[in-house]
Amino acid sequence: MKKNISIILSILALAIASVLAVLLVCRNVTLSSISLDTFVGVMVAMIGILVTFAVGWQIINALEIKGKLAEIEKLKADINDQREQMHELAESTKHDSMLVRAQAFYRDGDFINATICSMDSLLHCLPLKVPSNIHLVLHTTANFMMGINKFATVEEYNKIVELDAAIRKAKNYTFIKPTYEQIWKEFVKEKNLYFQKAVKESKEATTDTSKSTK
């Protein structure tokens, strides 16, 4: 804004100087000495003044548009930052909520649902910029997996498989990949017995669905 004011004052000063120059010329010229050349000179001077105003106005408009564009870009950047912060807050809230639910299921001795909630918590922890307790969640998930001591239903089995696939595709998965895959390998090896029935039922349901579709 200060730059625009200085430009406006400069243009006004130039215009006033031009007008004064024209008036000074006209004052020193007698009516008898006014010729076509004098008239043309005065007209050229006036046109020059008008052109100066027009160019100055365009420059001011261009500077104002540039300033508005800069403000819009800044506003867009602020909106994107706020959107990222809201997304971060939402993921953090889901992460904390699922971890609390996992602990509640664990206290009730329901290790399958504790595992599901813990894996869900891990899924929402991965996208965070500062996932401070991600290793704690991994350790907790491993403990819940190893504590499973009952047969899983088809729904529970499908949910665990779905969460496993989502975790492997999640942002920042590479940071936990070696540890997570070792935990999953031990889980499949040690607790496969409790999921065999669910796997069989899930396959049978899929086969029946395919036959009915045909």
C-alpha cells in the first residue's frame, strides 16, 4: 500500500509539473503570436499528461492485482495448513481412542478384539508427523496377538486381514516394516490354529457367493 501511495504521488507531481509548464508557456505567448504550431504543442502536452495518467493508473492496478494474488496464495497456504492440522488431530484422536478400547478389551480378556483395536490404532498412528508412541503400539499389538486363546469368528478374521492390508499400504509403513512383519510372521505361526475354522468358513462363503452369482 505504501508503494502504491508513493507511485500515485509521483504521477500527480509529474502531472502538476506538466500543467504548470503548459500554463507558463501560454502566459508568455500573446494572442497575436498563437499559431497552429503553438496549438499543436499545447494539445500534444495535454495528451502526454492524459497518457501519463492512464499508464500510471494501469501500473497501480497491476500492483494491486499482484498484491491481491499474493494475499490469495497466502490464504490458500493457511487453509492447507489448517486442513493438515485438522487431519492430524483427527488421526491422533482415532489412534488414542482405539488404543483405549484395546486396553479395555484386554482387561476383559478379549484378546481378539484387543488385537483388532490395537491394529486399528497402529493404522491411525502411522500418518502422524510425530508418531511418538508407535513402538509402544507395536509392542502392545504383539502382546495382544500372542494372548489370543479362542477361535476367531469369520468377521473377526476378515477384520484382522483387512487391517493388516491397510497397515502395509499406509503412509510411513517403511519405518515399522521389519518389526511389524516379524510380529505378523510369529502371529501367523503361533495362532494359526485359532483362525483355521474362520478361514475355512470364509472360503466357503466366498465360494457360495460365486455360485449364486453365476
